Amino acid sequence: MSSFHINAIAIDDEPSALEVLERYASKVPFIQLKKVFYSTAEALAYLHSEPIQLIFLDIQMPDMLGTDFARLIQLQKTAIIFTTAHAEYALEGFELKALDYLLKPFDFARFLQACQRAFEQTDRKTNEEEGSIFVKEGYDWVRVNLDDVLFIQSDTNLLFIHEGQRRITTRMTVQEMLQQLPPERFVRVHKSYIVALAAVQKIEKHQLTVGKHCIPLAAAYREEIEERLLRRKK
């Protein structure tokens, strides 16, 4: 597991609810609950001065609904996990792209599940900003620099990541890999192949040339390839 921490705050007008969040957060090694607030106004002032990545947010607050607060800070792109006793706000919460919706009273296992979602999102964003991802090869985690990747080939539940001078083998599906790759840089061209758009040198009727390799091009993906590489729409 990565060593980075997620800086978080909690907002709730009930002291007992905040006590539960503080107790649970203390058991999660990658969550640092920096501060708790009884008021959205105080929390908003804090957010303007401190880098916070995650908010545990109650909805029924006396000064402002948690959903309205979430809209207010949308541009900050801070992840939100709603913590509420009111199930009727769930649809609105997910429309606001909340990471999770914890219905009180929730146990530690459910809290940990929500935190894990926050970890995965933060880890993915960090790796994308760094231009790399980590994959598991055998018992080790290996960094893959996306600039070096030519193509990725699937064989059942194994993926072979081809770089210029290296091939990395990892146990993962094509769909799982696509979820980790920046879509503006990589595209699926066949049920068993993903290619780096920048590495494509030739487009033929049924195949692509990527480096020294010929990659099959399925008819179902040809239109997207032509649109993205030739800027041509059918």
C-alpha cells in the first residue's frame, strides 16, 4: 500500500457522530482527519487555507444542507463522502459525484470500504499526475511510465505491457487496465489489445504498426482510431 496520506475533515452538527468518525478514522492508516467542524461556514473558511482531499459530510446541517455545501465547493474537486441518517438524499448525493453515501449508523467495515474508495481515487489521480501507474508483477509492485508504453496485450486474465526494452506481466483484465489509463492517451483496438496513440506509426485496413510490432485492428474499433488519429469522423 502506498505511504501517502489523505488529508480529511469531518462536518457534522452532532458531537456523537463526530466522535464516531474520529474513532474510525484513527484506525485507518492512510486517513489523517485534520479537523472536525460543527458548522459548514467554519469548514468553508478552513478549506480556503488548508489542502484537504476528502470531506466526511453530514447533510442535515443547521446553517446549510450538506448537498448545497458540496455544490459550493465543486470547483475545488475535493472528494466527498456523505454521512447521514437520511436515505432520501442518496440520489442527489451521487448526482453530485460523491464517493460514497454512508447511512447512519454505519459500522467500521462500511466506513473502511468508503475510505478505500477514496484511497483508490487519490492514488489514481496522483499516478496520472506523475505520468505513471503501478501494477503487480508476481509479488512486487512495479512502476510503469506511461510515456514508455507502446501497447498492452491480453491473454486470458494476464496482461503483457510492452515498452521499448521491457515487457511487464501482470494479472489484470483489459477493462481493469483501461480504468487506470488516461483515456486521452490510450485506446482499445481489439478485444485483446490496447495501444498508446502516440506510438501508432501506420494504420492499415486490419492492423496497426506500433514500433516494430503489427497489432490487429478490429473493425469495431477502426472508426474511433481514425477519428482520434486522423481527426476524421465517419
